[in-house]
Amino acid sequence: MSALGVGATASTYIFLAKWVFSVPQYASAILLLYFVAGLIGTYIWIQLAYRVGKHNSLIIGMIYGSAMLLLYWLLAEPGALGALIVASVLYGLQFGAGPVVLRAMMADIADQHELETGGSRAGLLFAALTTTGKLAAALAVGITFWLLDVIGFDPQLETNSQAARDGLLYVFVFTPMTCFLLAAVACWRYPLTQARHAEIAAELIARGRSPQD
């Protein structure tokens, strides 16, 4: 869900900049700012994970991203370049939450699996995480473009109706928002807490093994 939400943003961002904010000439530069903000945000989510636990950091990140998407909804206006920059930078801070925190959580799962089975499957688990992320990125394009077709938006046209442009904004905001909130719900009762992983790590060390993190 996290990767699907990010993919939905990536597949429709250029359309949003052109058809909703009417600043296509700045779209690439603002998208770069989005990714730079994501790199900065990575540090924030890592530090938060140390304080409140990894799954709680991910939940906060998903909810934060959902809230920042509403900025696009509230500030959407033709020619509102400053608003698009602000929304993109603030929303971009969330970009690193999923990729970084999920991998840290997977490392904990690998430790638990090794403790329970005596064998290490870290490579297989990380490969599964990478595969689902790539699958989600591909699905995001299919889902968002299908939704855009349903609402009647066509990026190849010189002009789109106001209803189609409004529909594009709906898809851009609410598709990733739905994905992020579902990701947060999925982690709500996550059992491998910070305290539990500390116990697992101690048991692995006692057996002469090294935890993943």
C-alpha cells in the first residue's frame, strides 16, 4: 500500500502540474524538490523510529502523507506556483517513510524468523519486499490511468473539461491517500514492537548469532 501510494503520485504528478496548477514548465524542477525533501525526510523517520518504534513511525508517516495530500486539494489553483512548491516539499518529506522504515521492519522480521527456525531467510524476505514494491509501482500506473480514463481525462488533448481536471485532482489526492491510510491500518496492531525485538536480539546474541540491525 505504501509503494502503491507513492506510485500513484509519481504517475499523475506531471499531469497535475500541467492541467490543475497550469505550470508545466516548472513540473520537473518541483518534482526534484519533492525527492530532495524525501531524502531529508528519511532522517526524520529514522530518528522517529528510534523514539516511538518502527511501526509507529511508519503509521505516523502514512498519516502525515495523507494530511499533506490535502494541501494540494486546498491550494489547487491555476498559476499557483508557490502553493505547488510548498505542498510538494511538505508532502515529499513523507516519501522516505515507507522505503526506509519497511526495510528496517523486515530486518526485525528476519531476526524473529531466525530465532524461531534457526535459519536465516533475510535475503528471501528482502527480495519479497522489493518484489511487492515493484509490483505496486506497476499497478499504480494501471490503476491511476484507468481512473483517469473513467473520469474522462485525456492528457493528449489540448484542453480538458473542468470536470476532467477536477477528476484528475481527485485521483491525485485520494488514490494515494487511501493507500497510505490502509498501510497505517495494517500496522496498527503490529506485534513485533521495539521491546519485543530487543528480546529477540538478546536471544540471538546469546546463541552466538548477530541480529540484522
